[in-house]
Amino acid sequence: MLFTIGWGLGVWARSVNPFFSPVIRIQKERGQRVISEGPYAIVRHPGYAGFVLAAVGSGLGLNSLLAIIPAVISLANLVSITGIEDQMLRDELGGYADYAAKVRYRLIPGIW
């Protein structure tokens, strides 16, 4: 169930954000703007949050603690990545600072 929720969150994030990309960059040529609808109204990085949920759910579904280790490593990596990405978006994407003030959490609603 956790895997399905995570996968669904990632798909939802990609479906509402035409600028969703695995590469951290501002897409000026495509007129990138802040997306604040759908899952982006809850957390600023719902695609990453979905990935972590799916990875943890995968390990639990396999009933393997060893499979959860990559999920924990991925979470630590994503904490770093979201910090870098947030700073770049604040510096280079108009309206992102206001959006970040409204949507305070990066990955986990109510926590972080």
C-alpha cells in the first residue's frame, strides 16, 4: 500500500507540473513558473516524497530490512538535493520565495 501511495504521489506530481524534470534547472525557454496546485499545495517536492514512500514500501513489501537501507540512503540524499534545489529556485524563479513561505514543508507535511 505504501509503495502504491508513493508511486501515485510521484505520478500526480509529474501530471500537474509540466516542468517536472530529473535535472535541477530553470527552464526559461519553456517559461517555467511556480506550480502550487495538486500535491505542490501540500509539500514543495512531492515527486521526491513519492519516491521515498515507494522505496520504503518496496522494502517493506519484500519483507527485507536490507531493501530499506537504499531507501534511507536515498532519503538522506534527497534532503541534500531539496536544500540545493530550494536555494536555486529561490534565487532564480520568480515567486518561489512567496510559494515557499506558504508551503513550508519540503517533503513531509507537518514535519519537514
